[in-house]
Amino acid sequence: MTFGERLKALRLEKHLTQTELGAYFHLGKTAISLYETDNRFPDKDTLKKMAAFFDVSSDYLLGLTDIRISHQTGVKEVTDDMIERDFHVGLSRTEEGSLSDEEKLQIRDFAKYIISKRKGEK
């Protein structure tokens, strides 16, 4: 995803209009629209504020990674796609292929539990 696509997705997650998001950063609706269409890019201070506002890393906001990491704590948010892509670490293809859909769901749920437990410790 591009920066603009990521910004728009994060804005919509928070149910904000471009005008509302712009007001938070003292920007107009046009500036947010230009960011979301990748026709303009924020300065580094605005980028940092956006990462803090959405509680994601600047790398995530910039589209450099799909791993959503909290801006403040550095704790990862585990997504189903990440687990589906990464759960096979340490498993041979035969072992991975022998897992049922239910077992894969259990692995995903356990990974989310571990991450949520870690967030509580910070």
C-alpha cells in the first residue's frame, strides 16, 4: 500500500472525514485529499504526529511494512494475514499441510492472546 492508501484506510477506521482529520493537524481538507491521493507528502513532523495519532509506526504509515506496530509501545498488532503468512516458521511443509483449518484458527487465536498479554505487561 502507498502512504496515501494507508492514510485513508486509517482515517476511515477512525470514522473521520478528511475535514475532521485535517483539523486535528491544522490542515485543510485539500491537504488531506492530496496526501490520500499521493499527490503531496507531509513534512516529517506531521508524519510523526500522524503515526502517534493512529498509534502505528511511521514505517507502517509509509507502507514500508504491513506489520502494525504501536507508535508508543512498539508492540505488534497481530493480524490474520500475518499469522497465515508467518505461522509456518519452524514447521516443515508436510507438518504445515497436515494442520486443519480449526488448528490454524487455534494458532491465530493463541498468537493474539500472547500479544495482548504482552501489551498488558508494558
